[in-house]
Amino acid sequence: MLKRLIAALILLGATGLAQAQPTAGVEYRELSPPQPTDIPGKIEVIEFFWYGCPHCYDFEPVLEPWVKKLPKDVNFRRVPAMFNEEYAQGARAYYALDAIGQEERLHKALFDAVHTGSRLRVGNEAALTEWLGKHGVDTKKFAAAYRSFSVEGKLKRGTQLQQLFKIDGVPSMAVNGRYVVNTDNIRSFEQLLSVTDYLIEQERKKGGKPAPKK
């Protein structure tokens, strides 16, 4: 009987911890000063990622259905991290694909190519171009975008955002230019999104508005 009681208390305590409200300085940190967002009137969520990151790859199947269910007042976008030249090459590929309207279509396929099968290196421009050609991309348009002025500008802005948000690892989630989830104290992808949901709701409350229909 005593053993059952102890087990029940342990389970109750674990449940309470799982449902505990995220705490500033523990599960997330506040940015000072807050950063402007892209679309006024919407709550912005940014995922900082890298195509070569195995954790980002494992996160994607959890993240994708979550993104599809986001309310209409939330704007989700990705920002490729650039910690070194290899990361920067992946970011250039991301922005070039985005510029020609192919990033969304190929995002998962590109992730798969990097982490399974041929183990594509996104930083190898020739190998990437060959892969894109096999997936129906106009490689001339891609090549033009790859070193275009607009892509160079996005690379600079991405670097600036990474520095302003003090991102030191991926995947990382930032909410509305005010918060970054502290992944050092996160134990699962589900918890990462749960804390992100909490921060979205905190921002929504500041605006005094209920969540809109999805």
C-alpha cells in the first residue's frame, strides 16, 4: 500500500512539473531591447535552423503539423543560421530557392537529401544544382538568384537577426521579437513547441485579443 502511495505521489509530482508554467530565465529568455517584426499586427514566430543539423531534421516532422495549425494571427518564418561558412552556404541556398518560389516545395525533400540517401552537401553548389535540376528547378534561375543582390541582402539581415536574438545553437524558436526559447532547459521537441505556444499566448494577451479561428 505504501509503495502504491509513493508511486502515486511521484506520478502526481511529475504531472505537475509537466504542466508547470514556463519561467523567464529558465525555459525562455526575454530580449532586451525587443526587436521589430515583419508584419505589424501579427505575432511572429521564427525558427532558426540549418539544413545540415540532425536535430533540425528530426524536429521538422514535429514542427510541420504544428505550423499548419497555427492561428491566423501568427506569422511563422524560417531564418537559416550562419555560424560559419558552411552554414552560410546553406543559408544562401535557402534564400535563393525562396527567391524563385521553390523553397516551400523542396524544403522537406532537401532536408531528406542532406540526411539520407545521397547525403547531399548543400554547400557544394555543383552537386546542389544537379539535384535541383532533377527536381524540376530551372537551374539558370537558381544560379542567377544564388548571387543576386536580394539574396546578399537577406544573408546580411539573417546574420543580423542571429546576433540580435543571441542565437548560439539550432533549432531555436523566437517569438514576436521579445522571447527566445532556452533550449538548454528543454527536454523534447514537444516541450519546445509547448513553450513557444505559451509565449504566443502571452503576446496575444498583451494585445487583449482572443485566439482567432485556425
